[in-house]
Amino acid sequence: MIRTVVILYVAFFVVGPNLIGPAREADAVRTVIGAVRQTAYASQERQP
């Protein structure tokens, strides 16, 4: 689970800026952080 998040995070930082451009990078980072938080919250619910 954590490994998947790390892979997505690294892939985003390698590929993201080249596709999105610097102007939208901050919005994309906020979106990714939100998604990671939701995923972490969901995994906590599954394993109380």
C-alpha cells in the first residue's frame, strides 16, 4: 500500500512538471497531497 503511494509520488514528480508546466505545478501538488491523505485515511479505516 505504502509502496504504491511512493511509486505514484515519485512518478508524479518525475513526469508531472514536464507535462503540466510550472504554472500549474502547485495546484497539482495540492491535488496529489489531497489524494494521498484520502488514501491514508481509507487504509486507517480498513485497519483500525
